[in-house]
Amino acid sequence: MTSPAADTSTDALIECRDLRFGYGGGRLILDGVSFSVQRGKVTALMGASGGGKTTVLRLIGGQARATSGQLTVNGQDMAALDAAGLHAARRRMGMLFQFGALFTDLSVFENVAFPLREHTDLPEALVRDIVLMKLNAVGLRGARDLMPSQVSGGMARRVALARAIALDPQLVMYDEPFAGLDPISLGTAARLIRQLNDALGITSIVVSHDLEETFGIADQVIVLANGKVAAQGTPDEVRQSTDPLVHQFVNALPDGPVHFHYPGPTVAQDFGGGHGA
């Protein structure tokens, strides 16, 4: 089993070193988190709800800044970048939000064209060709003229994926890409993430609670718990973890470090002493 200490490989696109972050009130969401994300790989970021997974994506994208520690993307310290530097760094990132987050008043074509028109000065003929190529990559070139209200949830997620790769980013982040999908759409989305990662030579970070599909496409799994990295390694290594919380998580056990019963009086206290008026 790989140690929770960060990978020191020089081929890392993202390096997190002793990150600490909290949203206020004194509670740290991340408390000394260290890990690396390797170039060209699919890294799964997993753990119980509220464990800081989406917070890590926000730190990578520069929407939030760590209280202490360092996070670098392609060698750049994200906390040290000014507005122009952040804008340039984000152009090399793609983001697929939970449920797609398409612009509802724009067609499928216009949704994918949006980042190209926003961030480049490409001629319209070239924008058209790029959009159709990206839609073709996700199997939806024929749906170019449909509105978001006219496509299924799975198709909407694929349109969002085409939009996320429109600018040929070096990094694509996925926040719960499988949520709410039927088994067919879920399997399609998972295969697309893996295939596009390899075909385009990008790096992918997948935040997900779907164990089977995520473990099936990931090269590396990082499990966050209680503000720390509880485990990291290949899917098989994480499955074999002896950490009680990781064991409960990967085996979907109802009880363990995360308790089934909310804290309260004992059964004997509630039922053993009779009932008052």
C-alpha cells in the first residue's frame, strides 16, 4: 500500500504540499494534505461527503487559496498568481461541473463554442470545425442544433465534456460526473473520460462517489478523510487498505468510523427506565 506521503516524482502536473484550508469557524477542511497528480493519468479524488474533494478542485482552479502550504500546477504556485496569471492558468484547465451546468438558452453547438469565442480570436469557420470535432469525440455531432432542454441527462454531461475540452486543456477536472446517470449513460461517461484522457494526452482529476466506475478508469486513487489523505495508490492498493475508514468506504459498510447511529442516549437510557408523563 502506498504511503499517504506525497509522490515525489518529477513528472507531476500538480503538487500539493501540507495544504491547510478552512471556510471559517475554526474547522479545517484540509489539515496538512500532501499528494501529487501525475501527467497523463486519471486520478480519482474520493472520500465521504464534506471531506474536501471539491475544495481541492477550487484550490487547483484558484477560486480559493490555501491558508498555508503550497499548491503548484505545472510548476506555478496558484496562490502567488495575480489576476492575469490566474486567467492564463485557467485557460489550460477544463472543468466538468456536476450535472453539466450548460447554458440553458444556448444550443448544444453554442455551448461548446462559448469558451472558444470567449478566450480566442479564431475565425468563425475554424470555431465551427473545432466544435464539430469536439462534439464528434463525444458522439453528439448530430445533436449540434438541439437545446439543453431537448437532451437527456447523459447527453448533457457529454456536451459539457465537449465544452470542457474545447480549448485543448492540459488538465480536466470532473466534479461528480456520474451523479444521476442511468447505468448506460454512466458507463459511457466513464469510458469517455478514460478514452479522451489517453487520446488527447491530458491529465484528469475525477471527484466521484461511484466506486466501481471510478476505480475502473483511475490510475491513482486518493482518499480524503478528516482533513487528511487517508490512503493513496492504485485502485487495488486502496481496496487492500487496512485503514478502518478507508475499509468502510470502499466496502460500503453501514457502520465503522462513520457511525450509522447519530450520537444520543443509549438504548437502555431511552427504553429501560420507563416513560414519564
